[in-house]
Amino acid sequence: MESKQERIKRRNKDIRTSFEKKTKAQKKWTVDAVIESIATDFYLSVRTINAVIAYEGIYK
């Protein structure tokens, strides 16, 4: 069974992968629109998604 830390790392990796895919697929979308879409998909706040993508704070 995965530990909480491993699940968070996997989630963060999935968020970054999703960001890359959506940015490439939705070229007309702004970065903010892509981030809002990912936040909805992962049930997280926009600020959390921004932090994960930017490797800020605890999301390194």
C-alpha cells in the first residue's frame, strides 16, 4: 500500500503531466484557463495547482 507521501507525489506528477497535455492540446486557451480546468479535474484549488506546477513550497 502506498504511503500518503507517495500518493501526493504521484498526484503532483499527474497534475504536471495533465498541464503539459492540456497546454499542447488547447493552444487557444490561456494558462489560467488550463489551470482552472485542471483544478476542477483534480478537485483542488487554483492556487494549489499553481504551486504544484511551479514546484513551490511543499510541492517540490
